[in-house]
Amino acid sequence: MADYREKANARLIEAITKLKESNGQDKTAEQQITEELINNAQFMMPVMITDEESDDRKLLYGVTAMQDGHPFYMLFTSKQKLKTWNKEGRNIKTVTHNFEEITDIAIGDSRIFGLVVNPGEDNFIIARPTIADLRTRIKGAEMGMEGETARADEDVTFQDLRDDEVTKELQEALVKAMGEDKNIIKGYFRDMIRKGHLDYVVVIDHIGSMDEVFPKIMESCKSHSHGRAVALLSAKAPIASKAIKGVEPIYTNF
């Protein structure tokens, strides 16, 4: 029987291999890893099941100690990768999770220092700070640019949007979503460089609460950004004038 996880994770393994061959210098491979983790990856995780016959059964996820001795959850991208690691041929129970589910599990376990993809072979480490960052992207948080509180002097550079199909798709989706919300007056869409990362930023001139406006826009971003990070920023924020200076909005409601 074909292993669907192997197919789902093919591009992830390809990117991990390229990144390792480049000694961590291949930024395209790094970006591909991020996109695959967020959008496509499916992992097998070894588990023990306690109280299996009761309603209170719990899953205890298998861990391995890396060179520093700290515990990491083990993620396998295919049955064959698990078999390669399980040289003794033990009867191992597994569950399959997507990466969003795994970030929830890992963040909820304070003992865990990170994740290791295909231990004993690829040994690709995803450290806890990276898990938190990726979880933020998946969950659609505002990347720390909290609405009206982002400082005017924050070290952020804004620039013209990159010219590619993902950007065009996302812009079209944003214009449509903004047009469906009467609380949005104008919307701007730009690239920004913040803490060394190239991300999108959407600036929204709105009435009413951000809590009403932002979640709808972020849902559109999650569906059309293909794993790229998107920050939402209120036009009321001090830094907003820097973000939109000299550019035309992608949407106006008048």
C-alpha cells in the first residue's frame, strides 16, 4: 500500500537535503521548508497509549535525546523513514499529525526543546523558538505588530511588493475580502523587512474594533499566502504612516 505521507512530504525532504548540502546557506530551500511545513507536511509520531480501553486514554509522544541531551519529539515523514530508525523491528504505535497540530502539542509541553525530523537519518532540528514563530504564522497572529501599538521608530523597512504569482493571488484575495467588510475604509499592501525577514504587511484603515476587522482579513491571508508570513497593521498605529507613505491603496470603499 502506498504511503501518502511520503508523497505529501516529498518537497519537504528535497528542501531539507538542499539546505544541508549548502551548509544552511540556501535561502530558497529554507523558504520551501517553511512553506511545506505550514501547508503540506504530514508526520508520523511514535506514541504510547495509556488507559487505552477507557475514555481517559492519553497519548504519550515518543522523544529522543539529541547531542545536548535535551528531549525532542520525533517526526517521521514516511513509514520507510520510521523503519530505518526502528532497526530492532519493535512494534511501534504511531499517530499522524499535520504541522499545526504538532506545534500545539509541542508548545503545550514545556519539557520539549524542539522537534527532530527523521532522527538517525535526516536529523533535521526544528528548535522551540522556530516552532513558536511558525505557529504564529499558522495561527494568523499579527507577528508582534499589535494593531495600534507598533512604534514609529521600530526597525522596519517597507518596499514595493515582489512581482510573483503568490503576491498577485494574495492581493486579489485581499481586495475581495476588504470589499466585503463595510468597516474597512482603505487597505494597503506592501513588502517589509523586519528582523531580517521579508514578509508582507497589510495596513488597514478601519472603523470599529480591530477584533472585528482583522480576523476576517487574516483568514484570507492564510488561504492565499502559501505559507509566507503576513502582518496586519492598523492605520492608527504610529508606524503606519511610514508603511504607506507615497503608495496608493489597493482598496478604497468610496
